[in-house]
Amino acid sequence: MIAWWNREADERLPRMPEFSVHKTDTSYGPLYRRPRKIWGIGLNYAAHASDLDESAPTAEPASFMKPDTALIGHGDPIRLPALSERVTGEGELAIVIGRECRDVPREDWLS
């Protein structure tokens, strides 16, 4: 499919209206549906810790886990628990580790 897309999609898809869907008729789900674990690293830079009147960790970063229900698709609402007393906004960056690893040397991170 990817080979066909790269080779022919730009030319052929406009002539195939039965296969087109307008973006207003679509919704996007999470890119990764069932992760085994979701770990977050909190207070990992001093400016954000300062915004929260917290101290940035000095020995190792603070970590937390999130449920897989925290994953949403593009444009989905972010639902906050009713019991939340303090919610702060910040961007999240994710990586998916596809196999077990430990103490991976920096030069091998992308392999």
C-alpha cells in the first residue's frame, strides 16, 4: 500500500472520488491504542517547576504513570477529572519503545 501511495496516489486519487472523504467527515483516534505502560516525567525543567511553585528534582526526575484512557486523537476534548484541584497545561512528547532495552548507549538510541 505504501509503495502504491508513493508511486501513484497523487495522480490517481483525485480521479477516484468514491475513495475520498472530506476532513470534516472524519475523526482521528490515538496513534497508539493499547500501550502496556505510559510513564510521564514531571518537573523536568526548572522554568516549569518554578511556574508551579515547586522545586525541580536534583537527583532524578519525578515520574508518574497515566492510564491508557489518557490517549486521545487529534481534536478530541481533554476531559479533566471532577476531583482535580490544580491542572496545568504543558505539551507532551512521546516515544514508543518497541522492544525491551536497558542501558542503551547514546549512539544506539535510534536503532
